[in-house]
Amino acid sequence: MDIKKEVLAVLDEILSLNGRSSAFTDDTPLLGAIPELDSMAVVALITTLEERFGIAVNDDEIDGATFSTVGALVDFVGQKAAS
């Protein structure tokens, strides 16, 4: 499974980006840069990532750094999926 590709697909789906995520790189900023990524979207995003990757994310594992860039989010999901 290509984690980055799946994370981008989830971002596109949850944030209704209509394919815009395909142009995202690891350095693309997320939180604060994409208006669609508000607090409710973060909750939906976490829930969908948990379902898609079979991971469990605890509240204390989430902070702004996790959603700072695409690369940070992909790294986070990759680490969770590997454990």
C-alpha cells in the first residue's frame, strides 16, 4: 500500500478538494493553509485514516505538527501503521 497516495486520497475525499491533492508534495502546508481543514475536518480525517489504515490514534498523539504538512501527516500515518 502506498501510504502517501492513500493519505492524499483521504485528504481529497474528506476536504472535497476535487483532485487538488494530486498536486500536493511533502512540503505542502495543511493546517492553516487549506481553508477546508478546520477542526471538524480534522476529526473526520483522523477517523477516516483510522478506518483506512486499521490504526488507532489517541487524543494525546495529535497536535498541530501532525497536520503541519503533507509529509508530516504521511510520516505520522506510516509510523502508526508500522506499529
